[in-house]
Amino acid sequence: MNSHAGHEHAAHSHAGHGGAQAGGLSVSESGYTLELDATILGAGPQTITFRVTGPDGRPVTEYVPEHEKELHFIAVRRDTTGFQHVHPVRDGKGVWTTELTLTPGDWKFFTDIHPAAHTGTLTLGADVAVAGAYDPRPLPETTGIARIGDYAVTLDGELLAGEASELTLTVSRDGHPVTDLEPYLAAYGHLVALRVGDLGYLHVHPEGAPGDGVTAPGPEISFMAVAPSAGTYRLFLDFQHEGTVRTAEFTVRTATKTATAAPEHGHHAHHGHHGHH
């Protein structure tokens, strides 16, 4: 098995990701701040500009690329609809520009970055209001399969609170396995997980990489994920096939441990322990 070397590589290259801590809950962390040029926007396609300022108060212009990009930008409405993963362009002064299509409502914008002067990756999040009549959508039902046109993506594996677990996503088209996925961001898929309730952002790491001699271009894409808490999460898988990036969406609840694994949390824990201590 080659898994040992792969895990070593993953642990080394993502050591700064903070494990099970949800990211993006703060607009500022470790002296780095996400500064949007506008936080009240109109609906429809538009240009977004922003900067990330460092501890010295100046826009950051030196980054360590992660997954082939200096900065990953995620936009999602507070009801978890409208997910967009885009890659802004930076000018020499540290101003980033990107295009988004927004619907009325409350949105969250995330930047996933590794400033060169910082020890690891940071996820900063900012709230944005989009004017217009807001029609919040109910949370989609939990499902193990997502359909995008003639593609279907099946999710296997359980998301565990505070513990790493493997999630495997299998891509098919018209009922046939897709075995010629194209590399996207140095992987055959890029998975973002957001906690329902506060949109806490999880770092999810792909297992293996294109060209490593062991990772096949589909139909399976595997990831290691850690849920920072029990609860419901929204998973968004970006994958590329025939030159187009598509997004599969899932609603997932964390799996509960069996009573044998954690007897202190078994059924008897609810009797006689009423919080007096």
C-alpha cells in the first residue's frame, strides 16, 4: 500500500490548516483582514474588488500558492444556495478583482490564503448584503447522490465530529463511470464543506494527486475531512470533465458514534446527570 507516503505528504503540506477548527467565521485573523470595496451590492453579474491587509496595515502582495492558486474565493448565500468558487486576479498593489453573479439576500464571501509572512493557511470571511426581494430557500434534504445535467455524483463515507474520515465521491455520466476526469486545482476534485447555521468553513484535503502514479482520473475522488462539531454540513464538489468545471452539492449530517465506542455518551448518560456538576 502506498497510503502511508500519501498521508505523510498530506500532513506535511497541510500542517497549517488548523485541523478541525472551522474557518471563515472572522473577517480578521492573525493580523490579516479581508477588506471588500463594497459590502452592499446589487443583484446580477458584477465585478467584486477587495484586498487582504496584513499586520502592517498594507495590502498583501506575497502569497504561497495552495492548490495552484494564491487565493481561493468562495461566495455562498446564507441559505447555502448560489455557491461559486472563483479565482480572482491580483494587481501589483494587492487589489483583487473577480466576477460573481449574485441574487438578493445575505451572502458570505470567503478567502482561503497563505500569506508568505504567515506560518499557514487562513480562511477569512465577510458578510455582504445584496439588495432586492430575498427568497430564502429551505435546506436541501440529505442525500447521497447529486445530479448535474447528465452527470451523477455519489457520496460514500461518513463525516465525523472531531475525527478525520474518508469521503469518496464517484462520478458517472449517463450511468457510466467517468474515468477521464481532468485535473482541477492540482486534484481531480476540489471539495468545500460549510457548516449549516454559521457557514463555518472546513478545509478538506484530496487524497493523492494527478500524476503521482497511483491516483486514477476517476470515477472515484477521495478526500480526508474533519467536522469541527456534530451537525449538518453542505458539501460542494468542483470537478472538471471535457473542459468544463461542474459543482455537485450535498447535504450531510455527521454520523453519531456507537455507544460502545464512547460509553460515557451512551443512553445511560441522560439519566441522573442533570448538570449539577
